[in-house]
Amino acid sequence: MTTTIVAWGFTGPALLTIGRAADELAREHHIRLIRVPLDDDLPPEADVVWVQGAMNPMLGERILAAVGERPLFSSPPVAQSLQIATAHGTGMGRPPRNPSPEARIALALRLVTPGRLVHAGRLSALVAGHTDVDPGPMPDDIPRGIFDTGGGPEHPVGTCGIIGTGLNVAAGDADYLHTIAHALNSLDVATHTWLGSPEDMPGDMKSRVDVWLNLTGFTACGNHGAPATDKGAALAEETDAQLLTPVPLQRGTLSDWRAEPGPVGLWPAAVSMNIAVPELEGATVPWVFMGRDADTNHLTPDDAAVARLAERVRRTIDLRRARPADRKVSVTIFGYDGDGTVGTAAQLDVFASLHALLRRLKEEGYTVEVPDTVEELTDILVGDGAGGARSQASELARWRATDYARVLGEHAARIDGPWGRLPGTVDTDGRDLIIRGARFGNVIVGVQPQFGDVSDPAELLMANDSTPSHSFAAYYLWLEHVFVHDVMLHFGTHGALEFMPGRQTGLAATDWPVLLTGSVPHHYLYVMANPGEGTIAKRRSAASLITYLTPPLADAGLYGALDELAELLDAHLSSGTGPGPVPEEIIDAALRADFTGEQAQDPAELRRELERVRRSPIALGLHTVGRPMEQRQTARSLELAATYLADTGEAERTAILADLEEKLQSNTELDALIRALAGGYTPPVVGGDPARRPDALPTGRNLHAIDPVSVPSASAVARGRKTAEQLIAAHVDAHGSHPESVAIVLWGIDNIKTGGEGLAQAFALLGVEPVAGPRGRVDTFRILSPEELGRPRVDVVCTLSGVCRDVLPQPVQLLDEAVRAVAALDEPDGLNPLAAHARAHAEEMDTTAVEAATRIFSAAAGSYGTGVNKLVQAGDWDDEEDLAEMYLTRMGHAWGIGADGTDAGAVLRKVLGTVDATFQNVDSAETSIAGIDHYFEFLGGVTSAITQLRGDAPASFVSQSWAADVNVGTLRDAMQLESRTRLLNPKWVEGQLAHGYAGVAQVRTRLENTFGMQATTGTVDGWVFDRAAENLLLDEDVRRRMQRANPAAVNSMTNRLLEAADRGLWDADPDTLDRLEDIADHLDGVLEGIEEM
């Protein structure tokens, strides 16, 4: 009797295996094995059904319904993903000692080979009752060990260890292993190809490996069910060999990938399996290098990608073999907008760190000329301003535009559109393109041109075909083709290369980050606390990241009028006088300290606020690479860390804090840089702040994010729920009503550092609970009933950064599923405003309820940022409507299930028009809300857009998510605290001024971001600008110190305050404005070289 087995939905290498197994089953066992796409109906003649891979709940329900009473097997099983009990074996974990036929079938389907499928087919016939013959033990027909790819080079320069999978070989699909090996052999690289875990490779073979090339599409060690990332990292560490893990399109075709230069790149499951998990073992270079042939289904390499990959391996080997004196190193710092910010980076003293690196390179034998001092180095790199005013990056070289065009080839035409015909308008004299930086022997420190440095940033940002400028492209191509660097290092957080247009992941040769950097070995010095943007840099520029420490923390303390008020309050509250009128001297002191009249009448509240200011942790100064903290500098970090360990036993807590203190006082960042520049391996490390993630120390390791399928974590769900309830309570307290709709800003950086607290907050506001499966995969959710929730649901509009969109695609899709499930509920309007709004908007817009329920928005695929910050920084806006329009245009793209950047501008405008409040997490005490421009471009941008759409401003709230205790407060309150503890605080200012040029740039940046928040939200009180002018610019001593170090930054600050007054954002005293105008006139003369400093 013939048994019919349907392999329903099998894809990838399993297709070839089914064909081979089907022949044997039909020929020898009277079993018919057929493959049916999952989109097709299940054939009625099926006796047994196999399904490949994990199933999401909705798909699982459909499969179970279609299968009916027929035996169903998959691995992992459909039943398990649905979390319901069935009679079938699970196929998970270790097999039982006496496994049933059902369990053995599921086990065979975990690793599909011809022999295992034949075995599973015979067992299926047994289960179906068509035979009584048990086939016995399952065969192990997975090839392991050495795989012969033919002869190698006669005189190899080094050896590449290729890691392959026996499953493809068993399926008869191993030609790509020969192709890769031959490409390497042609470059005189010997190869050792190994099937299975490379930790089993013989020691003498392993020790000869210079570079590991993992072609499995997963981790080097372990398997899809149990990745052994610790073993993969240990292997690379033992051999000190970089681990390159390019992406095979196991279930996609090369033709589709090439034809879809669409900016999304890889689908979410591939990002997790092929990129995110391998990064946990320190892998890099996630270029797509092969895919399925549309006709034969065989894996077919992409010729250009294979050539580039082979070149990367060869160049890494050359780097390892070269004498230090012969290595040519390019170090890239960032130009930004030129207003005194050349060579600045997040929380890093770039010039002091560069000086330390150059000195160390000299000690290591590199051919390098080291300036005597940091100041001399700064003058060399930022010395092109008139009169030596440090207003412009120095000129390093000129490159004839015609020579550049020959190198860039056909791609030059892509740049001509947005930037004008070659050579463009940026950094050119009309004939040559100017390369900026300086040469120090065999080391070049180059200055990356700014992306968006045009007269009309709005035009560039809104263009669909945006590209880097000719000067930007020329910079990188000059390093590769004229200087001919052996290794490239980007220095600090962060530049613009990784945010160039192109695919988000799985980049091709025509995507700008690949086109500009080619095959050169690449490393990126990155702050430990930013795994979100760091992950984009790692993936899109094929870099190993090397972390650097954040600056030490300290209490903000009190100063000036705040200190005077505190002394008066202490005397009054300790006098025991009891209730009564508040003394006039306290009221006067409170007003001088810029508290309101109402606050001045409440001594206890004043004291609490002063204590909050005093105890706020602030970063002191900037970090210098290679410099550890002194013991006295660790105290506040340790104290903050202890707050996260409240539920930890005393002995364990003491041990954790002692280990943290030791790591803060040791630093191997320069060692890590030297190792990387010599072609060595950089071990992986999770990203985070020292206090909250002590395991992010020591620095000098390869920063990675987290596996997106594990987000949000259980702890994030718990904290997210608390924060959501506090947000609702805060709105009720301030406005007397429950918010119907909240616009929440979701970033990659804070969700990665917290395990997804921001995403969990969105779920919680909706009244939905994410649910993790037994392997920790968060792939479903539970909708809480109105009775469980105990309050109305909140309509949540999620506005995502490009990093969140790219790095966390699975939880974003799950959130979209949850939104649509809630929108489809049959509940009263008062309990479910999301459903009510979706129905109303569908009618008003004459569209479907599904489209009207869209609630997840971000920039278009391949684009990053709202553009609001660019307009503000350029001063290129007439009124708030311009800022709102920029935000709405850039962010009007839908993301989620079936939406990869779909145009949804009309829906965004409609849903934002109903928003009551905006909200965002502040993820770092070290950076804080005015430390970077992204807070005002995202939270400020959405608030500005809502204000224009509604006609009045929504409430705005933030949560200091870096703190151990959940907290929610108003944005205005946060900006007051921010200003008192940092911008206006002499302790913070002095910490910055100790770093000269770089420190003054940080002061300027914080003032500009404060201006940006006022421009977009109107939540900055006038006294903040009063005190900034008074303390920073009208104070002769402070201004002159800043002016000597960085006159361009001081000029920028002065003009920004004048702009605030001119735009009506600051009601300034006329005398103050006169004095500021005098300062601006003087500094203009200094920068033009016609006045003395």
C-alpha cells in the first residue's frame, strides 16, 4: 500500500534533499513524498504531513485546521509554537531514551538530510498504519570534518579556515565551497574547509588559520537550535583570527535580491539567524555572497561578492604578515557642521585620544610622526581657519575630479542628480576635490566630509535618490586608490558612512557603504553605551567595533543661587519654627534661583528639588582612549550600580561591585586597537552603560546588540508595564483625563540596552502582554481583557528611529500584529480608542480599517532620521510649520507586517491629529536629553507635528529609563533639571573645558540641542537662555577660555542665542542682546582673520 507524505512549505536546501529522498522512498519503499508550497492547499490524498520550521501562531492555527486528523510533524513542532498539547512528539532538546516513532520523525526533521528523510518517511508509513516494519535507528549521513576543494596555491601567503555545513553537502549542493576556495587560492591563500564545528578541527590545522570564513549562515559553532557563541568566540580568540560570516540566501534567490535594490535588504528572520546571532561570537562582514538559483534551486555564489570577500581575506592576511613599519593606516574623524565641531565624537576627547594612539603606534614600530602635544595635533588637523582660528579642517590633498570620476565610474552619475555635476559644490575649487586631514608618516588622519552640507538641506533630505556628495565619495576612494591604506579605522561615535543610502542589511556592491570602502579591513572605535547605532555601523560598513569607556559620573552638586537657597532652607527647616509664612529671604533666594513664585512658597518642595539637582549623576568631562578611571572617579558609578542590585544578596552584590570597580580602573583600549590594526580578532561584548551593564566591561571589545527575537525580555515587560501606568497617571494628574492616544518614540539604543522596555511600554499601553516561548523567542502575545486591564486601552502611535526599525524587526512586526488585533476587537469606544479611531479614520479617509489602523511609522527604507535636526542646525526654517512638515514627510512610512516603508503619510497626519501626549525614554545619564540632537529631532519633531495638526501642543513626558526606579515626568521638568545639572552647572562646564577644543564643542552642542528642543516643543524656560548667556558668554573669563580653545564654537553659541531671540523663542533683555551682538561681531572678525583673538 502506498503512503503519501506531503512536505508542506519546505524551502531552501530541504527542497533538494526532498528530491533525493523522494526517489529512494518511491523506488524501494512504496512511499510517495511530494513537496507543496505553504500557499497552496493541502492535497486530500495526504496520509501524513510534514511542515518545516517554526510557525507563528496564526499560521499554526491554519495548518492544524487544514491537517485535521492526519498525523502532523514539524521541528520545532507546530503544537509547541501554539503552546497547546498534542499527542505528537516534540522533537525538542534531547531525544527520550526510548523515543516513539512520532518523536523520532520530529527529530529527523530537525536536520534534514536524504538519509534522515528516508528514515522519517518509513516511520511515517508506520504511524499511518501502512506498514508494521520499524526502520530501526536513524542514519547519520551528515558529512563532517575535512572537505576537499582541490589543490591550493604553490606559495600561499596565509591560510583561511572555511566553515561549511554538511547539510548542503548531503543535499548535493556544495559547489559554492569549491567556488570560494578557488577564489581564495587564486589570491595565493591556502584553504582548510571543514564541515561541522571547527572546534573539532585538528590542532595543527587550526593553528595555521589566519582568518575564519564561516559560510554556514549561522554561528561557527553549535547549530540553529543551540548556537554555541561562546565556543565560536573562544575559537577565534585562541587563533587570534578574525571571524567573517557573510550571508547565504538559503531561502531566497540571487535574482530577487539583485532585482530588489530596495532598501530593506534581508527579511527579519534572516537578520536574526544570519547576522544578529553570529555577532554574539564577534562575527563581521555580513555581505550577501550567494543565494538560490531561481531555476535549479542550487546555491549560487554572486561573483562580485565572492571576489570582494576573497580580497578582504587576503588583505587581512597581508595585514597580519606586514611589518608594523610598513602598514599604512587611515584614521577617520568626523567633520560635522564645521561650527567648532570638527573631530568631535560622543563622550570622547578625540584629539587627546588620537595623540595617545599615535604615540602607541610609534612604540609598536609603525612609521608615524607624532606631534609633541595634543594642542599641536589639534592645530595641525583644524588649522585652515583664517588667523589660525581653528574654524576648518586642514587640507590634506587635492584629487583631480577627472581621476576621481574614472575610479567611481558609472556611479558618478548617481551623485550628479542630488549634488550637481562633477565635481559638485562641496570641498572643490571647480577642478579638484579637496581631501581634508593630515598625514603623519604612514598614518593619515582624515576628516570625513559632512553628509548634507548643502545650501538647502530640506531638498536633500526629502529626495528619494539621495546619495553621498562627490566630496564624501572622493574622500573614501582617495584613501583606497591614492593613499592605498592597508586598514581603516573610524574614530569615535559616530560618522555618516553607515547611514548612507542603500539596503539596510545584506548589502550589495552598489550600496554606498560597500561601494566606498571596498574590501579594506575595517574597525570602528565606538562608545560602549550605544549598541543601537553601533550595530548599524558594524553591519553596513562591515566593521569590527572596539568599545571605549564613558566618562566618570559624579553628583551634579549645587552652585551659586541654588547653593545659597539650600543653606537658607536648611536653616529654616531645622529651626523648628513650625508652620507659618515663608521668610522673604527664602522667597527672594528661590526666585533668584529661577524657581516659580508658587514653588517659592513651599520650602519642603524646594528642598526636594534641590536634592534632586544635587544628586543627579552627570558625566564629568570626556574619555581619553586608554585612560582608566581613578579610584575616586568610580564612586558615583558604583553607587548607581548598587541601585540595580537591590534584590541581590549582599555577598553577590559586593562581588559584582568589586569587579566593576576593578574594571573601571583598568583599560586595554589601546591594546585592542593595536591588535585590530594588526589583523587580529576582537572578542564580542554586549553594549550598555557601566553601572547598569557591568558585563559591558572591560572595553576594547567588539560591541554587539541582542537577538531581536528575544525582545522584549520578561524584566522589560514588567518595567514597561509600570512605566505605562505611571505615564497614564501623570497625564491624569496634569490634565484630569485618561489619554486616549499617545505618540511614543522608540529607539534602537534604549531598547537594546534595556531588553525592549520601550517596546514593552507600547504593548502595555495597548493592554497587550508579549509572550515568550520555551526558547525565549517572543513570538506571540496575549490581549488582556478590560477586566484584567482595569482601565481603557491607549491608542499608541509608534514613531521609530531607523536603528530601531533595522535592528529589531521581529518585535516591531509583533507590535504591529498586536495593534491590528486590538483594532479588530469588538469593545466599546471608551474602552478601546484605537478601534474607535481606526473606524472613524477609515470612513473619513475613504480607506480600509486595516490601513486606518496603521500605527508604526519610521523613515523610508534606507533612510535615517527625521531631518528636523538638520533644518534647525542649518537655520533653514521660517516657522514651526516647516519643522512639522519636514517631520511628517520624512516619517510618513508604515512598517510592520507586509509594510516595509509603505507610503502612509496621510494616515500619519490623521492619527497624530488625535494624539493627547508624546513620550520617550531617556536612556543614559552620561548623555542625557540635551546631549545629542536626536531627542529634539524625534520627540521634539513629533510634538511639533502634533501641535501644527491639532492647533495646540500635546502634553510631553519622558522617563529617565537609566534609573533603577521607574519614573515619568514632564518634558519641561526634565529640561529644567537638564539645564541646572549640566549646561548651567560650573562643575559640568569646567569638566568640559579641561578638554580644550573638544570640550568647548560639547558645551556648544548642548546649548544648540536646548535651542532645538525649544524650537520644536516650547518647553525650555526663558531663564535657561538668560543664565546660559550670563554664565557662558557674558562672563569674560569663561568666554575667553572657551574662545582661545575653540572660537568657532563660541561664535556658534552666540549666534544661536541671538537666533533664539530673533525667532521669539527667548524673551531676552535688550542689553543682553546688545552685548551678545558685540561678541558675535568680534568673533566674526577673529574667524575672518581681521581681529585679534
